[in-house]
Amino acid sequence: MAEMRLQKFLARAGVASRRHAEEIIAASRVTVNGAVVAEMGAKVDADAAVVAVDGNVVRLPEETVTFMLHKPAGYVTTMSDPAGRPTAAALMADEIAAHPALFPVGRLDADTTGLLLFTTDGALGHGLLHPRRHVTKTYLALVEGVPAEDAVERLRRGVRLDDGMTQPAGVRVLAGDEAARAAQLIGRGEGASGHGARHGGKRARSVLEGGGAYVEVQLREGRKRQVRRMLQAVGHPVIALHREAFGPLSLGGLPRGTARALTEEEVAALTALAS
């Protein structure tokens, strides 16, 4: 970690606001490596310096990092796989080498593409997945057939699955420019693993030509394979599925199979949702 101003160090350590920290320094209450520092603007090595206030050592909280990964199809969301299948963690090898405590926030099915978060912040990860937080996840699905309005309304109100009724969801059949954008994000099934892959994408293309559709689904719960099961329940099996957004975050132009660190603003937005 680079050097930082002493007042910033004290503020990040939770001692006081930066302005109050300046007053504490000016009052000669702060020592760095045993020596009193009263000079405003003094810098400290945040990794090596021993900083104390009124004789009590203060430390910075452990740094946490959070990444978003654009997961391709065919990767399981585990840190390792006994069966030797490709893992999402393997796509994060460099990031995990630098931050060994990284773990995935929830899961995406092997066949599902899209936004997957990794973090070292256990409280953040737990909070984002807690049922009481109701963090919205947005999915795009390529389905067989075109859902009629009554099917869409069933999905919006909740459908009965083998593990109970689903909560109300946001559901729209996409058309025009929105459907074209979905096609760019999710493709026409050619990249899907599992059933779509076994048919080489031909089934998906024939589905679209014969009246398939792109559907946006927004969930505030997270059951196993929930989007697929919901759409199956109303008679529209999923050919390909993509998570477009997690809360306020979307992939933007992040290439498939790559990751990036979240900005401070993005982490703050997630933290607000998880608190």
C-alpha cells in the first residue's frame, strides 16, 4: 500500500473524521513508530508504520475487494471441481492469486452466462444473498414459443414449483430494439452448453424462426435454477439464459470470460443493498 497522509490513515482506521483527525494530530496525541507527530500533512507507510492515539495502537481495517466476472457457458460456479469440469474460479486465477480469500457470491448454473460477483468481504456476500435483502437480479432468457399475456401474468404473480410458490417477479417479453440487444448479449443459443450445445445451436435458431422469444425476468429471490423452472412451468422451456444485472450493476462491455474490480462507488451501492 502506498504512503498516505496521517489524517487519512486515522479516518480510515475509524478513529475520527478527517477534520477531527487533524485536531487530534495538532494536539500531539498521535505517535508514529513511537515518535509524536504533530505536523499536518505528515505521511505514513500504511503497511509498516505503528500508529497510536493516546498510546493505543490503531490499524486499518483489512482491505476487501470485489470483482465482477462475465461467466461463459460451460463453467461451474465452484472454486474447484472433483469431476474436473471447468470452473469460474479458473477464470479468476490471477485475481485469486492476488486475493486468496475471494469467493463467488451465489451461483450461476453451468449453462448460464453473465454477471457473477467474487468478493473477499464475507459480510457483503452474505448480505447480498440474504432473503430479507431482496436484491434484484435481472436475467435474459431465450425461450421456446412466445409467452402469451396470461403466462406472463402468472410469472409476475408467482407460479407453483416443487419447492413452493415463487415471489412476484418482473417479467417482460422483449421486442424490437430490446430483443435485438438481448440477441447480442445472449446470442441465439449457439454458445449454450447442455441441451443447446448438443444441438449445435440449430434447435435455438429454429425456435426463433418458428416463433421463439427473448424474455426479461427480474427476481428478488434465488432458488436453484429458478428462472428455468418458472418458464418451464408456464410451457416455455429455456434454450439459453444470461444474467444481465445484479442489483445496480450490469456487465456493460466486459468481454465474456474476463473480470474487473468494482469501483468504490459500485461497492458502496452493493453495501447499501446488503446492509
